[in-house]
Amino acid sequence: MSDEAVTGGVTSGQSDVEPVVNEKRRYFLIGATSAVGGVGVVGAAVPFVQSWMPSAKARAAGAPIKIDISKLKTGEMLGPIQAWRGKPIFIILRDAGAVARLEQNVGALADPDSANVEMQPEYAVNPWRSQRPEIGVYIGICTHLGCSPKYFGEVKAQPFNENWQGGWFCPCHGSSFDLAGRVVKGVPAPDNLEVPPYRFETDTLIVIGEEGRA
Ligand code: FES
């Protein structure tokens, strides 16, 4: 009886004790499950964060670039340079005559005063649309449908305009831009060529993609 009672007690005790053991085990299992769940969440979150983070290649594609203009001669264009954010860059060196003409021949232009603030930084709101009157920096994409305009820097009659004053002509649908990248009236392109953010690191080294005054 007593054995049985003990046994029973043990049995009974086992049944009394068992829930305690089970409870601990349950807590362990709950904890383990939570921990596994937590790992699962972290494990699931890492790929998400990784896919959300821009890749090194993407970061590099948006990074500033430096362009050496030491070999650029007056009247010439350097470019197109397919470098900054996949956009071609045009850099031209204007002579004094070209700079002067940009202040005079404005009647034929659609936006001579760079009123569309989207198309240039504040420091390029002037007749040259540039930091230095003689050096122009533009994105070489026609604002109509994205063709690459051709550079015709000389004042010289052209097949598409016998009174050409220098600038760019887009062969796709005939839009013209002056030597400040300003679009003429009455052509398909709605806006001036875009001016990227840039700064002069030295007189002959331009950093595209960083703001800064000359
Ligand atoms: S893309 Fe340049 S005029 Fe149409």
C-alpha cells in the first residue's frame, strides 16, 4: 500500500511532477521555436535588405566622374563621354565671339533665360548656362525623344540651316540647340539640354555629379 502509495505517489508524483517537466520542456520548445522563428525572420530579412541595398555596380554608376579637359581646344567639343549615370556628357570650349553671341541671339530661342529650373543647377542660369562663360558642360541627350545631337561648333551655313550660329543639331527630328544648349523655337524638342551638377577641381579637371562653384 505504502509502496503502491509511494509508487502510486511516485506515479501520482510522476504525474504531478511530469507537468513541471513538460512545462519546462514546453518553455524550452517555445523558446527554441521562437529562436528558430527569429533566425527565420533574420534569415528572411537579410536577402530583403541585400536586394534593397544598391549594388556596388549601381553605386559606381551613380558616382561622380572626373574629366580632364586639358587637351580641349577652343571651338571643340569633348565627348560624348558615356560616363555619368549612363548619360553622355558634352564639354565645349567657346571662344570670346561665341560667348558674346550667346548674349545677343536670343530671339529665336524657346527658353533663353533658363526659366525651366529642372534643366540646370542655379549656377548655370545665365546666357552660357555654365559656371565659366567659355566652358560649357551639358548632357548630350535631345530633350525630344533622347537621340544624341551632333555638334556643329562653327558659324557656318549648314544643310539644315544656312544661317547656323554654332551649336547642336539633332538628326532624328531636326531640333537645334545653340552653343549654350538652348533649344530654338518651333522644333520638336521642348527644353534646353540638361546641365549636370559639376564643379571644377582644377582649371582643367571637372567633376561631374558634384555641386560646387568655380
Ligand atoms: S529626338 Fe531629337 S529631335 Fe527628336
